[in-house]
Amino acid sequence: MYSTVQHIISAAVLILVYFEVPVCGQSTVDSNDALGTCLFPSSQPNLDKLSDEVSILATKVDLVQRTINEEISEKLPKVCNISDVIGGLRGTIERQNGDLNRVNTQVTNLLGVIRGQQSVISQQNAALTDVTTQLGNLTITLQEQQTIMAREREDVATLHASVEHLTNVSQGGAEKQDVRSLEEKIDNLTKLIQDLISERKPYTTVSSATNETATPVAMTTTSTITQHINYPSDCGEISGAPTGVYTIRAGTNTSRPFNVTCELGWTVIQAHTYQGNVDFNKSWEEYKNGFGNLTSEFWLGNEKIYRLTSQSQYKLRVEFTKRGQVGWYRVLYDHFFIEDESDNYRLNVSGYDTTSTAGNGLQYNTFPGRHHNGQQFSTYDRDNDQAPGHCAITRAGWWYDNCVSSDLNRANMHWHADGHPVILLGQTRMMLIRKYP
């Protein structure tokens, strides 16, 4: 087809050459005059030749036109069929999109139902857990009551035996008066046992959480009778008890009982919160006796910690969170105790457990002057550190060297272990458990 068009163009050019501007000598003639008087002598043969070529071209053009028409006639139905197919496919796609949208809607609704069921199941599981916990607590309380009642019965039997002995050996009015007084104490103790049975409350549980030396329930009689009560010596002896505040007697049987926070057998000796409600920059006497609230922030007291760690071998667990985070880090030591007040409650800690989730911040070895182990306790009014100045006066009570590597009591509390960056702390806890139960 392209070659044919070229022929047509060439013929048109020849026509323009021969007919548009004819010339005779120096005169120009009208191009519309087919019989001009000044034509070239040889123009007639050229016209004949041109006419033949035009006829041939017209024939070719006609042939090309017929060929094109035939091809169009042949292919047009196929094109129409393709259009119909495309239209059919478009309709199918639209129907499938509609089906897909309906399926998506159904899936969304089903997911909503599933989430609702999951919420219901979670609530039921939480309720079941609460019921299970309550049942466990009731079981533990009943067991403790039974143990307490057995101990009290033994005390009553002992006192009765004492009364009989005094009755046998008494000779004068004074001895009889002592017997009558002792009988009254026995009656009071018996009444107390009956009250405990009716109330169903273990006497080791404390309703008040203040960090003070406890006044035991049985001391409503006399201090002599109180000494016969077998208080647990630490939280490890309160088997299966839930987390809470209990009364223990650490040291000797004549030591005064005091309240502690127990957590699954561990005796908590410190709890501190960054920007909390308790100021830890206290005096020597306050750190000696303890301060704070046992359900939130407190220091148990150096004298109580000494009595605890002097009666057996204990492990230490230090727990803390990073400031602004919630996950707890745990550092374990296999040996922990402190000396008595005559040695300023010197710290003895060793046996860092390599399974701990933070570094050894109490035995810093790289730099001198940062070893807490072996240091005496210091407060703002008692300087026992190794620094030229006074570490505790601007910080809080702690076992300072020169001055600090880790400090869980200061306002800006932190933990710094050998080879690790300083960790700014949000919450801290220190707790003890017997090494050999």
C-alpha cells in the first residue's frame, strides 16, 4: 500500500509540472488554456504518456481499495467478537467484585463476633482465676489457723502444767496470788484462742502496713505469754502465704516481733519509687529502725535486717525497672548479710549469679572507690564512707565507698555495673530468702 501511494504522489507532481506553469519562449500563457498557442512541440506525447500512467495508477488504487475493503470485511466481525468478549469479561469481573465485597463484609462481621467471644472468654478466665485465687487463699488461711490453734493449745497445756507446779510448791499468800494471776492469764489466752477460731483470721497477718515493731495480738495478756507464741522467723516459714504484710520474730525467742512484706517466701527489705511519696534521705536512727509504708515505699530497718541475716544464711535479690519502662530486671547474689551496729551495719554481699538480667552493681571492679561490698552504712548524720567529703549528705543512706556505683535509696536512683552503662531506675525492690530452707 505504501508503494502505491508513492506512485500517486509522483503522478500528481508530474501533473503540476506540466499543467500548472507552461512556458513558451519568454511569454507566460494561461494555465487553464488546454490549447495554448505556445506549447512545447513535444508536450503532446508527454501528455499521452502521463494519461497512461494515470490510468494505470487509478487501476492500482482501485485494486488497493478493494483489497482494503475485503480485509476490513473479513476482520471486522472478529473485532466485534473481541468487543463482545471484553464486554462479557467486564460484566463477569463486576459480578465477582460484588461477590468479593459481600464476602469481605461477612468476614468482617465474623471477626467482630470472634473478638466479642474472645472478650467474653477473657472475662470468664479472669473471673475463674479470681475464684481460684480466693479458694487458694481460703485454704492457706484455714491451714494457718489450724497450725496456730495447735500451737496455742500447746501453750495452754504448758501454762496449766506451770499452774499445777506452782500450786504444789506454793506455801504462802504471795505464791497463791501468783497462781491466781497466772490462772487469769490462762483464761485470757483461752478466750483469745476462741476469738481467733470464731474470726477465722491468722494472727500473723497484719492489717496495718506501717513499718514499725509489731504489737502481737497475744500481747493483750502479758509479755511472758507472748514469748510462747511461735512466730515465723521470716517469710520463708509462712508456707504458701499470698503476698502481703505479716508479723515475724527474727533473732531470738525474746526478740520483739515486727511486720514485714512477704512475697512468695521472700522477705522484702526495701521498696523505692522514683519521685515517690517517701523521702529516703533519713537519719541514722530512722534507717536503723525503718521507715515508710510496707505496702508501697519503705526501708525495713538496718537492725531488723541484721537480726534476719544473723539467724541463717540468706540470698539477696535486687529488682528494678528502667525509668519510663515497665519490665523488671533481676540481680541475684548467693550470699548476703550485714554486721551489727557496732560495725555500722557493714555490707557483705557476694556470689553474683550469672543468670541475672543486669550486671553486678554491688561489686564494681574496674575503678577503685566504687566497691559497695565491705563498706559501712552512712547517713547524712553519720559519715562512714571512704570519700574525702560526705557522700550521704546529698544522697541518702547507703553503703558508700567513694562515693557510689549503684544507689537504690537516693532520689536519682541508679544501677551501674562493671562494663555496663548507668541505668536510671524507676522502681526498686530488695528482698531476702534463706539459702538453706
